[in-house]
Amino acid sequence: GTTFNWDQARSIKAGMTEEEVIEKIGKPYTVTAQGQRQVWVYSHANASGVANSISFVMKNGRVFEAPRVPYIFKVD
């Protein structure tokens, strides 16, 4: 997969160019076409089996939809 962290994912906003996304979070693990849009998927599992996955919808070379990535706080 493509290793990323949630802070990187939060930095991706609608309107950013493909180049800006790649600069911030790297190349996507996979790209699928949906009509005139592309879905860029970032997915990675670590050695303990914890998987992270997020996707961005691209259109005309820019982020069309970026999901809201909530902050998760651990409580000890």
C-alpha cells in the first residue's frame, strides 16, 4: 500500500492539484475511473494488521471531494 498518516490526509483540500496531493501524501495505491472523475485510494496495513485507508475524488486534475478526517484522541 501507500504509507500515509492522518495529519497528511487532513491537509488535502478540495481544489488542490494532483501535483500538490502527490507532494503532500505521495502517489495513490490505486486509481479508479468513475466517468469523468477518478478516485485516488491510499491504503496501508502495518505489521500488526492495522489498516488505514482514505480516498479522494479527482476531476480535471484537481481534488473534487476530500473527506473530512476527524481528530481521534486516545484516553488512557
